[in-house]
Amino acid sequence: MGKLGVKVPLDSLVVPSPNEQYIAIASNGGELAIYNVSTMKSVALGHIQISPDANWDYMKPSWNPWFSDSSALCFSTGGSIYVTSPDGARVEEVGRKVSGYLPVPSPDGRSIAYVTFLSQPMSVRPDLTFWGEASVWVIHRGQNESIRVTQPTRDTTLDLRWLDPAMLIFDRMNDQAFPETHSRIWTVRVPNTPGG
């Protein structure tokens, strides 16, 4: 990013679009900017929330907001999930007040998956917050109701992806001093996929 002359806060996620035309730059609870590689200009899309954890550098999540054709990206802000074009000209609210984190579009662009959490004291440090009780949800664009595809567990989720338009893959990490020794990868089939 330094070679492109773009200043990026150190805690930011930097995510290129699939066609490498755009770069999403976002910090948790900060601003989302889209840099256009061809024009060498960026567009500020406003405040976003990737994770509920204000101290996200401790266990920073992974997030890829891009639609597979690079025509749009999704993000969470103000208790809603939005889909926008990279230039910010077209913005669509997904559902009515769909509140969640780590939103990611399906490969066909018809659905958005996201995660919800509840806060609880960490088992090893009760003075700190652990964002567990993670549940994975899916909302089909054009519909108002989300579908819960996993039951909540005490664990947290830091990465959520689509394997295909009907299957999600995600991680679960429990509340331990060294969670990497207790991490698990899960898949879940998404019911009632439009066109599926």
C-alpha cells in the first residue's frame, strides 16, 4: 500500500477484490475506504463494524466482503448489513435491521452470511470480554428474515466463508489461554438457498 501512496492504519484489514481492481481498507469500528487501483483514488464509505470486539488485535478476525464478480461488497454498520458498489453509488440495506458481524456474500451473490455473538467474561481473565455464543446466520437478498444455520456455542468465530452457494465453512475457538490448540473447522449446509 505504501508503493501506491495509500496510508493505512496499522490495525486495518486490507482486502483486494477478486479482479484486483479495488482494495477494501477497513479498521474495526473505523472507516471503510475503497481504493481504485486504475484511477488511484479512494472512496470513503463510512463507519463499519467487522467484529464486536474493540480489542480485536488480540484475536483479529478474517473478513472478505467482496462479491465474486467484484461488482459489490457487503459490510455491517449501525445495526444493519449493507451491500454497496465499490464507488458507493448504489447502496442496498439487506433485510430490516439485520445485525451481525463478518458479513460475507455467497458466490452467486444471492445471500449474505454473518455471525452474531454475546459478550461474557473470559474464563482466564474475567476482567476482559470474550465474544462467544457465536451463531451463523444467512439472509437471502430480497427477503426480510434471516435463517439461523448453527446453534450458539460458548465458542467464538473469527472466519466465515462460502464453499459454494449452499455450503459455509467457519472456525470455532473456545475461551482458553491458548485457543489455537482448541480450534475447530466446521461446515454447514444452508437451507432454502434461492435457485438451489
